[in-house]
Amino acid sequence: MNIDLFSIVVDDYDSAIKFFVDVLGLELVEDSPSVTTSGETKRWVVVRPVNAHTGILLARADGDHQRSRVGDQVGDRVGFFLRVDDFDATLDRMRVAGVELLTEPREETYGKVVVFRDYLGNRWDLLG
């Protein structure tokens, strides 16, 4: 058993792909046309860390209720955790891209960590 996918509600597919692929360094594994349950067109967009099994479904908000959740999926808590092999290089790439860092990088018993917001406003831990 494993977790295959989890969703992050986004405002726009292309902006989400740009952030998760170009800034965080994930790979785009699928971007296919699809249809909502109400028959509207959408895309099935999945990104994931290179060589990882679990992916993120970038799900464009459908309706006002979902749009109200964009950027606040877990009540402004850190809800997502990205562990990387090269913490410093990833952090440098994020800084160059203008990612909002909420803490200074620090050493913990489990490794390096910094809290950041994705381009939507969700809080993440970058772990190394």
C-alpha cells in the first residue's frame, strides 16, 4: 500500500506547473485533457519529485467554494513537506525565484529545515 497522489487546489494549471517544476524542481509526469463531473473541460496535471512514487495532482479550483481554499488548504499550518538531497542548492533556487521564506534555515535533529510559502500561500517545510 502507498499514497499515490494528493491534491493541491490551484488557480491556474500553467502557473502551478511553473512553480512546482521550475522553482521546486519536481517533474511533470502528466498533463492530459479531462472533463469535470459536470462536463466542463479540465486538465489532469501531476507533478512529483524525481524518482518518487507519490505525486501531487494540481487540481484547478472548480467553483467558489474550492477557489476560497486556494492557498489555505490546511488552515495556514505547514501541511506539505518536501525533502531534498541538496538543501542548499534548492534553497538558492527558491531565493532566486523570490519564494517567500517564513523562517531562517535551521538545523534540527532530523536535518536542515526552512518554512516557505508556495506561490499560492500554502505553508511548506523544505527539509534536507
